[in-house]
Amino acid sequence: MAASAQAVSVRALYRRILRLHKRLPVQMKAVGDEYVKSEFRRHKGVELKEADVFLKEWKEYADMIDSQSMRAAGSVGFDLVEKQIDDFREEQLGQLLELHKEATKPSHSPKETNT
């Protein structure tokens, strides 16, 4: 029964995050949606302790996006402090680097051609 309740909670959080991403700029939404989908897939079947930490962090993320997106135009997110980065595993550092690369890529919009 507890596993079932947790599954419902996980799905609700997943849907909440994807709904919140609709408030983000298009490019950020696309990157964010792919990252969320990937992370939730990767964490299927993890041990309860890791699942609790995972859910806590994603709930905090959802709350942050919710509060920041309700404000007038401005930046979304926050800067990581050195202590947070020191606690990352190698895999997480690699993911952070990939996210940084994706987020800082120049935006290319398709050019219209008159033919």
C-alpha cells in the first residue's frame, strides 16, 4: 500500500513539474522537460532512501519554479554554492555541465524563405 501511495505522489509531482514548465521560456521548457523525464526514468526502482532524497529535491525545485514564475519577468533558478557542487557525484557533475551547455547555447530560430 505504501509503495502505491508513493507512486501516486511521484506521478503527481512529475505532472506538476511539467505543468510548471509551461510558464518558462520555450527553450528552457524544452530542456527542462527532457531533463525531468530522463531523471524520473533513471530513478525508477531506486532504494527508498534515495527516492526520498530525489523527491525532496524535486519538490523544492517545483516550489521554486512556482514562486519565481509568478513574479514579473526576471530570472528563474538560483546559483549553486560551492558546498552544493562539492556534494555532487561525478555523474551529477557531468549532467550539470550538459545542462549548462544546453542552456547557454545560442538560440537559432528557423529563417523564413520566400520561394
